[in-house]
Amino acid sequence: MTAARKALWLGLATAVLAGCAVSRGLDPRTAAFPPPRFDPPDPVQERLPSGAPWFWIEDHDVPLVRLYLAVRAGEVYDPPDKSGLARVASLAWRTGGAGGLSPEAFDGALERRGMELGLSLGRDKGWITLSVLPDDLEEGLDLLERLVSEPAFRPDRVEWARTQVAEGIRREADEPQALAFRELRRALYRGHPRGRVPTGESIARIRREDLLAFHQRLVASGDWALGAVGDFDPDRLRAELHRRFGRLPGSGGGFPRPPPPAEPGAQVVVVPRPLPQATVVWARLGPSRTDPGFAPFEVCDHVLGSGGFGARLVREIRSNRGLAYSVGSFYQALPDFGVLGAYALTKTENAPLVVDLLRSEVSGLAASLTGSEVREARQSLVNRYVFRYEDPANLVRDRMALWLDGLPLDLGRRYPDEIRSVTLEQARRAAERYLDPSTGVWVVVGEVDPEAPFWSRLGPVRVVEPK
């Protein structure tokens, strides 16, 4: 072997060994990485002639256009005696045909071009979405306009939708988790529109005329926002949206947001069911999205139970003791208030023990929270949030939702800095203020004795028979 070749092989061997040394030296448990960069594009904001905003991001990487229409509407606006109207409307509206096209002809027009058109009415917002290739944009807009302006609400589809919703309500009685959270809403929001849930009787009262009146009210006096993401010419799309949807109101005022609910007193709701396991949920009201306590409590919730296998509830109740099939915490911040809580699924005989552990972990977080837990929660929350915006459609949809909620439009951009600035002392104060299991509502679904002294220790006990 020549001297030159020897030198070459020696250099390669040295490089390989050095790479192996570096690889062995990287310990993922201790390695530090710079925070992910968060510099998403700002959606362009414009207005239609009627005042409705539309937000858009031009993106030519993928030959696809995604359009969104959102409106303030949903279950909280259902008439009290016809709770479930929004659910029935969701099904009957999209599947009933529109603009002189039968359901079969409408769906066939979508399928021929590979378009996707969906409609859903949730708790307090409705969304209509269209995905279409750029070359088919005009035809897709034709179908979207028909669906928004001229839904047929065919009688047979209305009856089908009522049957589907009624069956879904009936099945809730056989799904312990759905049943638990349904009864939690009833108790937590008692006397408030958010506390109303559909029943078979309320669904039976809904008629086609109710859906027609609901639709007319939406297009005449709803609060609408539009969005677009993808491979389109902004000037061309702007002209089309003005022509087709320029009359949709941006601030019609027809669906004013209800006032925030009152904090409920301590109580226990027992839903007797002959099941081998019990579902336990605790919840109370918490900070709103613009409350100074929002970011600190986001951190607390992550540490307590929503942060995966490293969260305290999961580690203590599931991993260490094996007492729960599933356990965790939750926090949702709404414009005027928030809701927070904890839950567990366990064997029926272990329900009291698990409740005591939940109470201990919840109430003890304020005093025992550590700086390392806060730092890890901050990093995890920011990482998760940043990666959400890899899809620009989420930027547009979030901006539309903020508009409809009457919140500052830069909340999304501010979120990482809000979380990064949370201190240990702020998180402890938030935990001390809100993590008090002696307040709020406990719901227990399972074969438990509501007269057992244990349950009355948590608050007045009320037995609910599922219907």
C-alpha cells in the first residue's frame, strides 16, 4: 500500500472514530438544544363589502386551495326547548343537497373533481371547509356558494338527521366517559346555555321549518369570518369571494355570546351504572384566555396531568400504583372564563382511593411544584405549539376563531413568550388559587353506593339516572 493510500485510510478511520465518539457523547437525557424558532407568516387580513373579515396565506408548495367559512353558532345558541338543533342542522345541511341539486347530484359534482366539502356546528362555532385543486377553484366555489346560500334541508334528510342525533344521545348512556362529561356539563353550567344537553324529547320537537329559520338567521345576522390557504391568485380569489359571499355579515349580532357562567358550589353527581370500572371527573371554572393567570395555569396543568407519562397524576396513580386505566388533567381557556379539572378511569372498588389520590395531587401541587418542572413544562408547551403551525391553515383558522371570539388577533404569536415568561412563583400562585378540589363538581359514573359516607365528604350528593 502506498504512503498516500495509507494516509487516506488513516484519515478516514480517524474521522469515523471521532464521529463515533461524538455519537457516544450525546446523551438525550442531558443534551440541550436551542428553542425552536417561531416565526410564522402573518395571514393577510382584508374585509368583504359587508364587513366580514377574510384572512389568507398564499402557499404554492402544494397545488391545493383550502377555503374556510366560520360563523358564531352552535349548541349554546339552541332554543331551550329544542336543544340539539345545531346537531341536527349539521347533518341535514350538508347531506340534503343545495342550489337545486339533489344530494346525489351535489355529492357527485364534488367526487368528479376530487373535492372535499364539510360542514360542522360545534359548541359555539360553525365551520364550512372546502379543499379543491387550483384548476377546479371556480367550480368548487360554485358548490360552496350553493351550500351556504341555498341548502335544501330535504324533509327525508331532516328526519334522517334527527334519527342519527337521537341514536347518538341514546348511545351516550352506554359510554361511561361520554356520560360522565355530559353530566359534568349539566352540573358545572347549571342554569347556563352551556349546561343544556339534547334529549330525545328535545330532538323530537325539531322540524324542518326550525332549520330553515336557523339558516336564514345565520346568513342574515350571524358573525362570519372567511379564510384561504394555498395555491391561488389573491386578486382572482378576492373578486370571487366579494361576488359570492360579499353579503355575509361580519358583525350581525344575531348570536351574541352568552355571559360567563357562575362558579358552582361543591357537589357530587353519582350516575349509577352496572360497570366493572368507574369514571371519575372533577372540574371547576378557571382563568379565561386573557386572564393573567392563563399562562401560569397552562404550566400547572401540564405538570399535573396533561403532560403525558411524566405528569404527576399519570406517574403517581397509573405508573407507580397501577390504579387507573387512564388518568390526567385538562384545561380549556375560553374568551370569558376557563374550565379545568382532572379525571381517572379505575376499578369500581378503587374509586374512593383514586379520588383521594386525585385530591392529594391536585391540592398539593402549589406547595411542591419545582423549578425544574416549570422549566420542562414551558419547553414542552412551546415546542408543541410551534410545531402546530407547520401547517399554515392552522394560522388562518386560529385567526378566524380569535376574531369570532372577540379576542386580540395576536394572541397566537404572543403565546410562546407568555409561556416562556412564567416563573415558579407565578405557577405556584395559579395552583394555589385554582387547584382546590374542595370546590367544584365531582362526577362519578359506575356501580358505587351514593349513600356511602365517603361521597358526602366531597359535597352534597345528587343521583342522576341517565336518559
